Amino acid sequence: MSHKLLLVDFENVQQVDLSRLEANFHVVIFVGSSQKSVPIDLVASAQKLGERVEWQRVDGNGSNALDFYIACQLGRVIEKSPSLHCIVLSKDKGFDPLLRYLNKNGLKCKRINSLLELEPKTATTEEPNYKRVFDLLSKSEKKSRPRKRATLSQHISSMFQKNIAQSDVDRIIDILFANKMISETNNTITYEF
């Protein structure tokens, strides 16, 4: 079993369920200087990983301060362990050019929007509302489907007469991405079904 490193951009992704990670993962969670709290569920799941998880508080402010910390960490790790598989958990596509460059140089790196992308089929069966959303979107014409993430979120919420938690809506969208049913380029969503 090869070792993997998960670098979490906690400013960008707050829904992090570490309980599903395999034993071969080491996790570094980067927290922004302005973030004052962390959900107790994340802390509890992180504690179970023991020394396999570490927290990095970013000193200083700036629109990309945390991103530079992650890029620096990638460089340091890859110098020491070039065969390590690195995964950046972030919705920030700004990492993609760096990761493409590292992959061209023989390293194994990728960015994911959600941990669900590590096991999309399991996530699909565990989210009861996913099938309904997928079916309703499938029945609508492609050109009339929401093109922005915020609009898609509102559209899904309205499918349930706004009686669905935002975290469930976000999870459904993450599963759509994980199953490659949707993709996003320049903040515009494309449907693959």
C-alpha cells in the first residue's frame, strides 16, 4: 500500500470527514490566520489519526497566503519523498497549473474538491437525495440547467422546497463532481449527462 499525503485548504473546504481515510494517509490541515474555530467533529476525527495528522496555522493575511504555504509544503515533501502521492483538498483551481507541472516531472499529484472523490460510488449510495437530484436534472434540457455553482445550489434546494440542509446540498454537488457528472471551468458548470 503506497503512502499518500492529503493537504487540506481549510479556508476553502470546511466539510472534511477524515474518518473514511485509509491507514496509508498522512494529513496536513492548513488553517487561515483569520479562522478562529474548527468544528468539533473534525477535531474528533483528526484525533483518531494520532500522529498521522498535523495542523498548520498560516501566519499573515493575503488572498493567497494559505495557498503559498501549501505550495511550499508540496515542494518540501516532494524533495524528500518523490514517490509520495500528494492530494490537495481545495476548490481553488489555482493549484492546477502547479500540480500539472509536478506531474510532468514524474510526481503523483492531484487536486480534489471533496474527499468524496476518493470513493464516489460509496458516497452515491449513502446520500439518499442524490438520485432524486440526478433524475430531475437528467429530465431537464441541458441548456436550461444551472450554469453557476450558486445557482445549482439554489436549484437543488428548491427541488426539496428548501427543506434540505445546505450541507446536504453541498454534499450532493460534491458527489456530482466526484462522479464526473459535472465539471467546472472558469466558474461555469458543464453537465456530462
